[in-house]
Amino acid sequence: MSKRVKKILAGIGLLAAFGLGGAAIAAAQGESGNDHGAEKGRGADTEQKATGPDATRAGQAALQSVGGGKVLSVEKKTPEQGSEKHGSGHESAKERAIDQKTVYSVQVQKSDGTNVDVALDAAFNVLETQKD
């Protein structure tokens, strides 16, 4: 094989490696993004894992509301700028109102092993508790 062919093949191999690396990074970002099943083009809330004193307080409020257990996760919901969440038509007015007021979503594993989601407002008041 001539030097020129070897250089061309090496260049193609290098470009392929960069392309595969970029595709892997894009796929990883797509899996860990804040989409959470929201439909594109619609207003949605973003959820981020909450940490610090507010997350601790939200976890304590959730545990107290369900009678104890273990906090599995605390997420803070923030509405996306310039958009309102549009209901799918399957939600009741009460469910939409709760969803709009929810700031923290806490997943708790109760002592009997069942998992529940607890929705809290900005003042750490329980809005709703749902079995997972």
C-alpha cells in the first residue's frame, strides 16, 4: 500500500472515531436531559435534583406527611420561561392546579416498602401524595 493510501485511510479512521465519540456524547446528554417525557413544542416544567437545606426540609415534610420511611429523591420543579403548561385534556382542574403550585417532588419509600410521590409547594406544604 502506498503512503498516500495509508494517510487517507488513517484520516478516515480518525474522522470515524471523532464521529462515534460525538454521537456517544450526544446520546448520553439526551438520556440525562431535563425533558422527562415532556412533549416538544409544549410548555413544560424542568426538574432538577434538589440538594442542600431546602431539599432536606422538603424531605422532612414529605416523611412527616406519610408517617416516616426513607427519602429516595427530591426534585425541584421550575417552570420554563415564557411558557405555560398545557394540560392533555385528561387532567382535572384540581390536578392542573396542584401541578402549577408544585415546587418540590419527593419520592419516599415507606416502612412497608411502598413508594409514594409527595408534591410540596414553595412553603413545604403538602399538596398531594400519590402511590408510585
